[in-house]
Amino acid sequence: MAEVTVEEIAAEAGVSTGLVYYYFGSKNGLHHEIVRRARDSMLHASEPKPELPPAERLANTLSQLVAYVREHGPTFYSLVRGAASGDEEVRAVIEDARRQQTERAMAVLLELGVEETELLRIAVRSWVALAEQALVDGGINSDLADDELVGYLERSLGGVVAAVVPGAAEALFGAPAKA
């Protein structure tokens, strides 16, 4: 984005440069809003369906997330890679998305009876990072079938949880996690 000027952005959008400055204050302000909207779009597209039982809700949420990544690959890629940005506000927006994804997974696990511990929270937050990379590699850079990718994400969460709480995979899948 550093090489693109506000004038070029305004021309592409068919608005005056003054309007861009009026609404966003600066090019950085516009960038921050783009990152916030990308986060909100991803979270909205993968909103859990509370009426589903926990394990089905997880599978459905992951399916929706894979569909979002397939449809909005460059946006998702920019969002998850934005954490490397030197911009504190961009990093904060991305960390908020990761926190919300962690909370969604934790809610399912707690509903399934997995005891909350500090290590479990760390493990689930780590799984979110693993899931992001799997979604980039399997959802954007691959023709991997959606159900295969969703299954991997479910099993990997089960494996991460089982590493913290032996036997917890049974709560998620009804049977020990298999490779």
C-alpha cells in the first residue's frame, strides 16, 4: 500500500481526494478501516450458529470459514499476514480477530465439558495460528476439498486439546482422534 497514493485510490473509487481525507483522515486511516472491515467480514461470514450442538457448530463454523477463504482469498491472506505489519493499530485489529476466533473455539470446548485452564487457552490460541496457515495453504493455494480441510481443522483442534487434556478428543469427536 506504500506505493499507492491517496490520489490514485480516490480516482479508482471515483471520488475526490478530499473525501478520502474527510472520511479517513489519511491513507493510514483508510488502511485501518480496510483491515477492520476485512476482520468484520470474516467474523460475520463464520458466525457460529448457536442453535447447533457444539461439535456440529464447530464443523459448521469451520465450513463457513473455509468458504469465506475460498471466496475472499486475497483479503483473508492480507488479514492474517497483517500481523507482521509495523502498524500497531493493524496488529491490534488482527489480534482482536484471533481473540474472537479463540473464544469461539473455547466456547465449544467448554460446552463439551473440557475444563478451562491457562494451558488450554494457550493451546487453542496456538491452534488459531495453525488454522490460519492451513487456510492459506489449503484454502487459497490448493485445490484441497473443503470437507478435507474442515476435517483437518477439526482433528487438529482435537489433537491440540488432547495434548493438554488427555481424552478430550473424545468429547469433540466421540472417539480418540486419529491421524
